Amino acid sequence: MATNGKATNILWHKSSVGKLHRQELLQQKGCVIWITGLSGSGKSTLACALCQALYSRGKLTYILDGDNVRHGLNRDLSFKAEDRAENIRRIGEVAKLFADAGIICIASVISPYRRDRDACRALLPEGDFIEVFMDVPLQICESRDPKGLYKLARAGKIKGFTGIDDPYEPPLNCELVLPQKGINYASPCEMAETVISFLEEKGFLQA
Ligand SMILES: Nc1ncnc2c1ncn2[C@@H]1O[C@H](COP(=O)(O)OS(=O)(=O)O)[C@@H](OP(=O)(O)O)[C@H]1O
Ligand SMILES: Nc1ncnc2c1ncn2[C@@H]1O[C@H](COP(=O)(O)OP(=O)(O)O)[C@@H](O)[C@H]1O
């Protein structure tokens, strides 16, 4: 009998249709592509480009975007460290369910703390969590500032903004770093193709 968190007397219920059956149906393998980086680094843009490119190859994806999930499931959470941790924990758990459904789940969230990202990685079978770091310097993210949030943060109108007065811990050992330093930034489509090449190489685009 499992005891998990605060609930006791709960048992795992198995179904006769499992992950392998679903993957066979979809002709792909479920996994989580976890895109991390500063606000304005291009996480959502890459997530959409990737979703579109995989869709055109007949592959099923689902995007969990931080901004969007905070409109519903995580609407009760702020940006203080413990709430960011809970935000990431819930998104990690939902992503795990999508991967179990056989879907290529794309999470695009700042996820500033290494410990929180590593905890999400630990939820998945080895190799099924693909961490993608949007390695874009703060200066460039700030110059893009599509939502005007950096400007507000610099003016002190948003407190605890990632990169300004809140931390961001870059990955130490992730599967992919985009864009690479020292060259011109690749276009979102080119970055999506880099991720797709990785998925192909690892066998995720077949059952
Ligand atoms: N204080 C603070 N710090 C960082 N970001 C902020 C903040 N307040 C609001 N926003 C907006 O919220 C988006 C980030 O949400 P996430 O859920 O991805 O953040 S986190 O992973 O919990 O850190 C982020 O979206 P992106 O720009 O797409 O990253 C911002 O638009
Ligand atoms: N590869 C790229 N090259 C140039 N500009 C980009 C690229 N990817 C995204 N952008 C631009 O950067 C800004 C932030 O992108 P967005 O995807 O919203 O970032 P995030 O989700 O990390 O906050 C947008 O204005 C977007 O058009």
C-alpha cells in the first residue's frame, strides 16, 4: 500500500492499455522537452516553432507554457522562490502525465532553480527528460523586452524579476544549449530543427 504525501491508503490502479500501446498508436515516444531560460530568451517562440515542425511531420505535441499555466492550474502562485518551486513541481508532474500519454510535451518555463528542474528530471525515466537551455544574455533579453517587463523591473515597479533582482541558475549538464555562443543567433525554425535532430537521433520520433 502506497503512502504518498498527505494521502494514505491509496493504491496504484493499472490499465490494460499502457504507455507502449499509446506510443504504438501515435508512432512516437512520449518525452518532455524542458525549455529553460530568462524571460525574453525565446522559450515560447521555440516551443511554438517546435510544435509546428513536429505537427507537420505528423507528431503529437503539447505545450505547457509558464505564462499560460499561470492563468489556470497555477493561478494561486506568485513569483517568490517557494511558489516558483511549486509552479515547476506541478508543471513537471503534468508533463510526466503527457509523456506517459505518449505525447511529446514541451514545457517552456523560466524554471530558474537547478534543484527544481532536476526534481522534474527525476520524475521521468532516464533519457526522457530533454533539457534545452536558451543561452541568451540578459542584455539581449532586456533589449527585446516584448512585454515591457524588464523596463518595469528596472523602474522598481516589479519586484523579484528573474535576472534583475531574482536569480537564474543556468543548467550545468543539459542535453542542448541554444543558441550557441559566438555565432549569430539561429532562427526559431533552425533551433527547432536542432531539437528535432536530437529527437530523431534518440529514437523519439518512432514507436
Ligand atoms: N517576477 C517575475 N519574474 C519572472 N517572470 C515574471 C515575473 N513576473 C511576471 N513574469 C512573467 O511570468 C512569466 C514566467 O512564468 P514562469 O512560470 O515561466 O516562471 S517560473 O518558472 O516560475 O520562474 C514570464 O514569461 P516569459 O517572458 O515568457 O518567460 C513573464 O512574462
Ligand atoms: N531566435 C530568435 N531570434 C531573434 N529573436 C527572437 C528569437 N526567438 C524569439 N525572439 C524574440 O524574442 C522575444 C522573446 O521571445 P519569447 O519567445 O516570448 O521569449 P520567452 O518565452 O523566453 O519570454 C520575442 O519578441 C521574439 O520575437
